[in-house]
Amino acid sequence: MLHCHAGPRRDAGCCIRRAAATTGVAGRVPRSFLTADLLEITGWLPPREAEWTSRLFFALLVWGVLSAWTPERWPSGILQAGLLGLAFAWGLRKAWTAERLRLNWPCWVAAGVAAWGLAQKALGWTVYWRGTLEGLLYWLTAFAACWLAAELACWHQLRSWMRTALGWFAFTLAVASVVFYFGTPGKIFGLFPVSYRAVGPFLNRDHYASFIALLLPVVLWDGLIRRRPLWSRALMAGAMYASVIAGASRAGSLVVTVEILLLLFLAWDRGHEKVGLIRRAAGWTAFFAVTFVLVVGWDVLWQRFQEPDPWRGRREMLQAAWTMVRDRPWSGFGLGNWAVVYPAYAVWDPGLGLYVNHAHNEWAEWAVEGGLPMLAAMLSLGLWAIRRGLRRPWGIGAAAVLVHSTVDFPLRCLAVAVLFFTVLGMLGRSPHRERAPRLRGPNADPGAR
């Protein structure tokens, strides 16, 4: 076996050149092929257009998160148009190169829900076409993000780069969110005044908690398994955890706590010979998490846990949702139409001039809008996310968000939904493989003929 120790790119190139020299083909194959083209064929290095696509994709993800606070339509329109346009351009490339499409189960679920919305319109089941059109755009955008992530994650270099970039972005945003949360309350990044004490760019503390829940496993698992500096990844994870505590999301704080414990258990379960590493990881993570929580405080979160009836409002909305599903169990009321239909079934008035725009339970809202077929599709997606998340624990955050969705509506935030389907797309990736060129001569591999 050949061993090299110069990093992923140099390691692959070094091993390939040694293999070529050993088999006697080095003199007949250009050195440039051994160091670039063959790396691309074996799935280590992506083509240049894939690199540019991944950069644009990441830029759109960042834009979606940083503009999540604005109530205007144009920021989300840029995100949707950008992702759909990027997916269309990538589809043209696939058609030109005659490569097979890489579609995992989340891609099929997103596409199926979008098709279900069209069927609702065609069959006259939707009660408000404009709401269904918004829902259709939402699910098409989710499909675009999921498919692009599945395609780009097939290359080792892009997969690693995307995970690292998303982890550092989440950590940086977590630190900035805490600073501005206490330094300039009521302003987004200290610049844009809002009527709510936002956490970072999110007006809803639960949306922010789900954003962190998606990406915290990416950061912590990087230190546990991929031999990154363990203390630095524990520091990043601790800061991200403390930012959720500061934001005072009850369900979010429970979800990220269970996430960290589950990640440590899975790391221990996969490497009994690395007990010392797991102990150090647990120690560093606990140290930084407790330290940062002491800095930001937990008073607001504790007060929210002391509320006498935390299910007030949610319980009544769930009752109304059950009545709606009984009225239209198979057809639903149309994608995006919860807020339109709810007043006719309301059993609770929030008062103060407020209105109920979501069910505070994604699963109930999916059943109301898309009927039992959509609920079944999302249940299958949840089982898929759990199974893949246990196999690749850095992606367990997708399953965590679905658990959080039982008491809140984080996926109704387009930025969180796009990141959610991006993680699902990367979870379902398969290694990139193309047919290698056949080498002729006395030392050519007979099995390649």
C-alpha cells in the first residue's frame, strides 16, 4: 500500500504518481494528467465549472441567511431566482456532458410536493391560488438546493469545502449575533431597526435555533472524526450552543443539547479505541459551552421555562388543524394556505390585533395544506434523515430540525429551509466516478479492457 502525508490534494496526486511509476505507465502518461485530470476522474478534484457553481451556491446561502429578517419580497426573490437559475445552468451542463442525474430521496420528495401543488390547482382543490403559487416556488427552490448539493457533494474537495465553509459561517454569525443581541437590541446587526429583539438576522428565536441545530453537528463532528484541532472545534460548538441559550428558544435549547450528547455518543460508539479522544472532546465541549453560557446568561430562557402553560395557543391551533384535516384528508387546502383557512376553524384568538400565520407545528400544517399524501411524504423524509444522520452524524441536524418542527415552524423560513435541504442533499451524495481512460501497452491492466 502506498502512503503519502501531504494533505488531501497532494496526497492523492503523490499516490497516483507512485502507482503509475510502479505499474510502468508513468513514461507514457503526461505528468499533468497524473496530477490533475486523473484526480478529477477519481473524484478528488472537481472541474472548474463545479468549483464556480459551489462558490455561487454558498454565496446564495449566505445571502438567504443574512437577509432573512426583511419582510420585503425581493431578498427572498433573489435567493429563489438565483438557486433556480443555478440549477437550470447545471442541468444544461449535465445534458451537454450526458452525465447521469444524481437525485436522492429528499430531491424526489421536494419535486413530488411541488407536483402535488400543481395537481391541487389543476383539480380545483386549492382555496387560494396565489398562496399555492408561493408554496410551489418554495418547494421548487428546496428541490434546486437539494439537487445542487447532491451533485456538488459527489466531489471530495467540494464536499469538504462546503462543510468547512458552512461551519465557519455559522460560528461567525453566532458570535456576531450574541454581540449585537446584547449590544444593540432591537436592531439587526446594529443597523436596521426592527420591532422585535432579533437573534442575528432572524426575527424568530426558533428559526435561529434551527439554523444552529443544522450546522452545529458539522462543526463538532469535524473535530471528532476528521482530525481537526479538537479544542478549536469544541470552542466553535460551545459558542454556537451558548448563542441558542442566549436567544431563549426553549425547544431549540433542548434540541442542541441532545444533539451534542448524541454526537459524543456516536463518536464513542464508532471508535472504542479512541476513548481518550472522546473524553477530551466531552471535556472541551462542556468547558466551552458552560463558559460561554455563563457569559451570555440563561435567565431569560429559565423564565420562559417557568411559564405556567407553555402549550397555550399551540394546543388550540393543533385542535383546529385536526378539524381541517378531517374535512379534507386527501386533497388538502392547497400549499401555502394555512393562514387563509385557519380563521374559519379558529378556536383561539391571540388578541392584540395579532393573527395566526402558522400552526406552530410543521407536521400539522403540512397535513392541512397537502393532505395525508404530503404528510406521508414528509414522514418518509424524516425517517430517511434519521437513518442517514446516524450513518453520517455531521448531518444529524436535519433530523433535529424536523423534531423541532413538532412545536414550531422553522422550515417556513426560506433561509432555514434552503439550508435544511442543502444538508439533506449532501447527506445523500454518492462518490463521483467516471470511466477512466484505457491505457494501452504491455503493462496495461487486463481488467480495464
